[in-house]
Amino acid sequence: MDTVWKSISKLYGEHGASTVNLNLISFNDEEKSAILRVGHTSLELLKTALASITKVGDKSAAVHVLRVSGTIKALHRKL
């Protein structure tokens, strides 16, 4: 999550980061996947920030958005 917050702050500054209500719902270490919760008004901001991530810690990384859903329940059904 630190990497995500750093990316948001880098792109949008402290004010932009303060408008994002971002929550980590779950993380699967085996699949290297996560479910993040964010309001619909901040979705594009988050997508842009995730796409700009090139490293996590010392390792190269690429972050992709696989699904977007209106509710967590519907998202679990899609996965």
C-alpha cells in the first residue's frame, strides 16, 4: 500500500491524495493480487496512479486493473 500511496502523492500531491478514500480489502500473496476499495469519483485517479507504478520495493513491477465493480459482493462473483 505504501507504493500505491507514494504513486498517488507523486502524481496528484498531498491534496489529491487526501481526496482518495482508499482501502485494502484483501491481498493474495500466492497470486500477487489485491482488492482495493475506492469511491467512484476517485477511480480514474487510482487507475492512473497504479499504471505509473514501475517498482515495488527493489523489484520491478507492473500493476494492472483486472476488474472494476460497484460492490465488493459483485466483484467476488466476477472473480
